[in-house]
Amino acid sequence: MYKNCAFTGHRILQKDFDYNLLDRVIFNLIQGGTKNFFCGMATGFDLAAAESVLQYKKDFDIKLIACIPCLGQEKNFNKKNKEKYTKVLEKCDEKKVLSEKYFDGCMFVRDRFMVDNCDVLVTYQRRKSGGTSYTVNYAKSKGINLIEL
């Protein structure tokens, strides 16, 4: 049983991305006792995972925790993603702002925070470089269980 889950994945979802699989994985985690879901609030996979968790909040006693690397994270998002970010953020149970200002490496601080607070990491990784790869490797180094989509 995993109490805490975090998500990491690419900002651009490939054609192979399966929203239904993501929903099933989250549902199965909830059924297994997962209560807290940590989301990095980036575009793409993070927001897709957050939206999936929010669907289940209606029927289950679970929490969505926004892990915001810095204030203004969304300032460079396009209009559609800014709207999605705002809607998701409004429905989060907790908001963890890890830095008041952007700095090189603040995304990695967010990623480590999420891994350090989870029992399982749900990943959508198609490249062996970048933030998702960093987070997956950090989780592996900490012995965190992975569910790869």
C-alpha cells in the first residue's frame, strides 16, 4: 500500500499517451489506499495527472497537493494551459510553494521535494534526459517504487 504518490512526465505528451491508462492507474492507487497525490503543476503530464485525481476527489477521500517550484510558474504557459493551471490550482487541497522567485534549479528542488514525500512515483518518460529523467533517477536512488506509463 502506498500512502503518497507523486507524478513526473514530459510537458509535451506523445501520440502514445493514454489518458485512460493514467485514470486506471490512479484509480487502482486509490483503491489500494493512496490518499495524497503530489503534482508539480507543469504543463502536459503533470496537469493531466492532476485533472485525473480531481475526477476521483468527488467520490474518494483523497488530497491533491500542488508542488509549485516558484511563484509565477505559469507566466510563460499559453492561454489554454494557464486556464487549466488556474482551475487545477483552485481545487488543490494544499499548495506548497518552494521558492518565492525563479532560479536555475528550482524545478529540481520541486522534483526532489515530491520524491522525498512519496512512496510511489507515476512516470511518463520517453527520453533519457531532462527533468523527468532526473526525477526518475532520483526516485530510483531513494528506492521509491515506480509505475511507468
